[in-house]
Amino acid sequence: MDQQPQSGVERKPEALRRLVWFSEVQWDFLSTRKQRLLARFPEHWKILFIEPFTLGRRNHWLPVRRGRVWVICVPFLKRVPFQIGRLLDVSAIRMLAGLPGLLLMRFWISFLGFGGRRRIIGLSNLYAAGPASRLQSSLRFYDANDDHLAFPGTPSWLNPELKRWLDCSQLVFSVSRTMTKRLQLSSGTKVIELGNGVEFSHFATPRTVVPALLAGTGGPILGYAGAMDWLDVPLLVRTAAAWPDCRIVLVGPAYERGWWERQNALRAAGNVTYAGLVGYKELPAWVQRFDLALLPLERSPLKRASNPNKLYEYAAAGVPVLAINYCDAVYDAREVVMVAETEEEFVRMVPLALGDSRRELRQKFARSHSWDTIAAAMVDELLRTSGEGTL
């Protein structure tokens, strides 16, 4: 019997790519841009996620797998409270104090198979810029997912660390126009504006389970889902007082320990509830029960440069959204969500926003910000800039 000819051309297996990402956020603490992107990189990418040490939380001192990603904690220097933090302003002391982290980093990188020059180094943790800049690589890039110099308590020596990393990087991903304008880049550095996004089906697929905290009768639920630390608390207090028949539900963790215990004004309001951390898997069941999703974030330099995942998650769930105009992404979404320019307008717009029926437009907007598309664009740019072709 004659052998049938094979159709098409046999494809060669993709070459192995190795990526080491220095993150400012722990993998298991909060679902952020990094987890959503790295989980979508192609199968032939080998990825090491180096996360920071965080007091009071679980730290991965031994490597763990999250899908195809290796996760390990390395204790780089970071903001230190109290008087001892001032000692780190002395470069010699910083160098000595950072030596254990440097040695531990080199050990795990070698042990897990990420040594050598043929690797890509990505960084979003400026406290790791010094050690990361000592590693050989085929490409270095900075993921400007926040204005990392605008966080409260940022030490004076961190600005030179950012400059050091930008000077040795060939590529920058920036989440917003405002963020791009703040970066001091050399003429040879390539900048790609790549915002945040959403796993559309995860938030759009209807959930039948109703969280116990949201069950039962009562007024409309005004919900917020995200990190608590940058909420405009006075604005929330005013909103709660103006609309006592509404229930305000806050869902998500706080970076600062004891955050909720210090919110006396919110705790005193009879219609505000703090649910705490909810896992990413369960989060859509909460958001879909919001009668109105809120974005009452502070209008600080830090948040002006941001690009909130929650904007796209709310939109994918289809629920009405009311936001204060605090960043480029919110301004750009004003055709599908309610955007207030002032605190007074935000409070006043609650009834109007509750009746916003543009569900299909919101979900169409969310689909255009798919993590799949954003991850593919990042991978394509990494390959192009490193000279290894495109997908």
C-alpha cells in the first residue's frame, strides 16, 4: 500500500525562551498584571518569578510552581520604617545589607536553570534593580505598571536605582500616557504603552452562587473590589452618608496591616461592610452581584499614572460603573462608564449610575482589553526587541 503524502510542512519545535521577572508583589497575595500575563506566555517559555519578602505573609523560601512559572522569594532591600531605615541612605551599608539577597538570588537562578546570558530579565521591583542589573542577558526591560517612585515612604536612593535600570534596559512597557511622560528615558530606549486587561470569560460567565454577605434583602449594593490602600476614604464616607439605603461592600486585601481597624469613619457608618480578601476564582460571583461598581480612588500622583484592572473586570461583568476621574484609563472609558470630575458630582451621580443600561457596550469595551491580546503583544515585542523574531 502506497504511503499517503503528509499535508503541510512539519514545524520545528520552538526554541526554549527563559525569562526572569523581578516582581514587587507576591504571586499569591493579589491577582495582578504579572500573573495574568505570565500565565499566557507560550509553552516554550521557562519563567522564574522572583517575589519580595513581606513581613506577616507567607513567603516562598523554597521554589513552588504556579502553572509553568517557578516562584521564589528573595529578600532584597526595601523601604524600612523607623530610624534604622535612614542607615540605608549610606551606599556602603546598603551594599553590605543587600549581599545576602544577592547571593540567594544567584543561587536560585543557577539551581533552577536560569543561568547564562541567553535569558530575558524583566523588572517591576525597583528594590531589585541593583542585583538584576548585574545579571547578563539578551534583553532587559522595565514594566512600568505603577509609578514606583510615588509610593509613600519611598527612600531617596530608589530614584537612582530606577535610572540605573532604565539606562541598561532596551525596552519599557508603560501602562498609561501619564506614566510614560514621567519616565526619564534615553533616546535608544523603546517604549510600548501596554495597559491592563481582563480575563473576559472569567468575569462575564454568570455565577449562580451568591456570597453570603451579599445575600438577603436590602438596598442597592455599591461595591468596590481591589486593594484598599488607595481608596479615597473621605469620598466613601460621604457616599455612605448621602445614600443610607444603599449597602457599600468593600472586597479585597490591604497591603498595610490593620487597615480596616484604623478606618473609624467607615466602621462607624452603618451601611459599610468590609469583606476582606476574596480569591480570584470566587471574585466574579461578588462583582456580578454589585448593583453599582465603584472606583473611588484617590487622585494622587501614584494613582494618576495607574491603569486599574478592576475597570475592565467590572465592565466584563456587565455591571454599571461609577468612577472618579483619577487616571487616563478612566477618562478613556467615559463612553461606557459614569465618570465624575469632583467628589460632589460622584456622590450626586449614584442614582443615575445605578440606572446605566449600557451593559453590551461595557462588555464590548472589556473584550477589547483581553489579557490574551495583551500577553501576545508583550511576547511579540520581547522577541522583536531581542532580535529573536516574532510569533
